[in-house]
Amino acid sequence: MRRRAFVTGLGVVSALGVGVDVFWRRLQRGETGLTVAGPPLAAQGARVVGAVREFNGAEYLRNERHARILNRSFELLVAAAALAAADASLSSSPITPQRLGVSIGIGPIDQFTDDLLAAAGKAQTPSGLDLRRFADAAANMYPLRRLRLLPNIGAALLSIEHNAMGPGLTLVSGHATGLQAVSEGLAMIRDGRVDAVLCGGVDARLTPTGLRIFGELCPLSPSADPDRACRPFDRDRNGVVAGEGAAVLVLEAEESARARAVEPYAELLHCASAGPTEGGCAESMRRAMHVAAARPSDVVVAHGEGGIQSDRLEGAALDLISPRCITSLQPAIGHTMNACGAMNLAAGCLILADDCVPPIRSLESAETTLPFAQHDVRASFHSVLVNAIEPDNVASSALLVRV
């Protein structure tokens, strides 16, 4: 018999704030965390961004020595994981270490760190870079700085911090990475390898280099108005707004959750992916819903990035499945890149737990007649479908159902 997997803990760090409560409260109110970008980012075409403000991830560490190897992504990740673990009562009702795994999707880490650029600056001469002077300057850099540049260190930190001695995975692919990491966690539980998994996604590329590359993949909105820069599915949308953040879920086998007497948010029924030649988003949604006996999904948390062509493609795919209601988070938190699928999944859990769909705050004139949430929708829903889509239409989808 296939093991059921429940979501028993949530941790979110986003432009809306730190923690699930502020994330959900501000989403329901139709607020935004987007702000005007500073000059270095504006020079790359990002005039508005979804940045996490007034935040120190080291405060969420159990072992303060780990603060020495934190980069921005790791800061966001350890905070989200600590919040999810607390939400699932992993300290007061722990899971056997060998039965607790980690599966994290993470965005590329900028290798051009401040200390490296400073060393290069000291070695500049009128004729170019003096390698001897650069070597002398680089010798004073922190010896363990390399650990800040390796993507797998994030998952390793979570394993150490939460005594998770089961399988540990790090995925670095694209905007579907967060959902793919959750899918791997679901497979671990279904295969009987673990009883619970800390899984999700993180990305922190609000740097000049990160945004220059991101802007090549997803055309950035030229708007300098945080209230109107990101407008998914609107006739007047004009581009994407970049953001940063992390979302971590505690995914747990049914028998473990019941033995620990924790209240689940939802059941994760299925995850699926599809490439562009297979049908992209339309096919990933079809595969995710296949196990639901052809019952249409009540709610879709769409990728909804605000791109002219990308929203049109996703809208056509959504039209095929006839949902009751569609929402998108990006006008509130920006495109969190490799974390966006996990962010959407966290919102899907809260929709089922709270019987409320938050609005697409900036949608004024929809391009299609799909049932978009233009105000908060309060009703009881059975299922939520979640999407994350790459620029080339590689897509991942996940289906949540009420427990």
C-alpha cells in the first residue's frame, strides 16, 4: 500500500516578512513586499525587486559557529527550515535521526563575492591585473570562504542543525527546482527510506550579476511602481519582477504524523514534471491530477510571473483543466526563481488549512476569462494544484488535497 505524505510544518521567508503568519496575513490583505530597487540593481534593468529586509539568518542557528559559512541563500534557508521544524514540533516530538531526510532546491550562488572583488581591486594596475599582488591580497581572505560558494552546503547545514541523518539531496536546475526537491522528498517517503523530510527551495540572486543573467531569461518589468510592476495575466503586463526568499516544508508519512499527534496542513498527493516537447505546463498539470480520478482541481496557485508570452502559455494550459479559482503570488513577493515552486506549495497548504484564496493583487483587466481571484475568495476547497515553470516551458506541478 502506498504511504500517504502529509505537510506538517511550514517555514517561509519572503519579501512579505519572516514566518508563515505574516506571509499569509499580508497575502490575504492583498499587500505587496515589492520595493524600489537601489542603483546597482536598477542599472541591470530591475527597477523594482522583492527583497527580504531587516533580516539576519544567523539568529535562527542552533550552532552559532555555522554563521561563519553563511551566504545570503544559506541565511534564508536556515531560517525557513528552523521555522518549519518548530511548526512541526520536531524538537518536542523528534523523529529518529536516521529517518529524517533533507531535499533542497537552490539557485546558483554568485561567485563574485565582496572579498574577492576587493582583492582584485587591490591588484589592479594600469596594465591589468597583477597576479602576484592578487595572490597577496587573496591570502588574507577567510580560509573557509569556499564553503559559502558550494550549493550543497545549504542542505548539509540543515542536516547538522536538525540532526537529520537520512538521505540529503541538493538540486540546482531552474525555476522548477523547489517543486522538484519536494517531489524527491515525496519519493523518499513513498519508498520507505524516511519518515519525514525537510524539503523546499531557496534563491537569493538580487545581485548585479544574478539579475543580469536572470533578465536574459525572463524580461524584467521596466516599471518603477511596486504596485504595478508585476501584473500576471493582465492585458497591460510588461515583464517580471525578481525576488528572493525561501520556503521549507516538513513532509511526513501519515503514520509518523499521527504517532506524533501533529495536525497536518494538507496531503501531498502527487508531483509531476514535463518538458516543452511533452506539452510543458499543460502536461505537468495533467500528470499531477491523474491520481485524482479526473476530478478538476479546485484552486490553482499559478506560476503567473507577468511575462507577456509565458503568462499566455500558462493561461492556455489552465483553460484546459477548468479550475474554480486561480491565484498568483508574484505581485506580492516577486519571482523567487528556484524557490518559487516551494513558495507556491506553502501557499497551497495555507489555502486548504484556512479556506481562503488570496487575490492576484495587481490584476485589473484580465487577458482571458479564466476565474482569477481579484479579491480574497473564502470557501471550502478540496484540492490545490501548484505550478512552477521554466522560461523554456519545462514545468513542474504538485497536487495537494485536504486531509
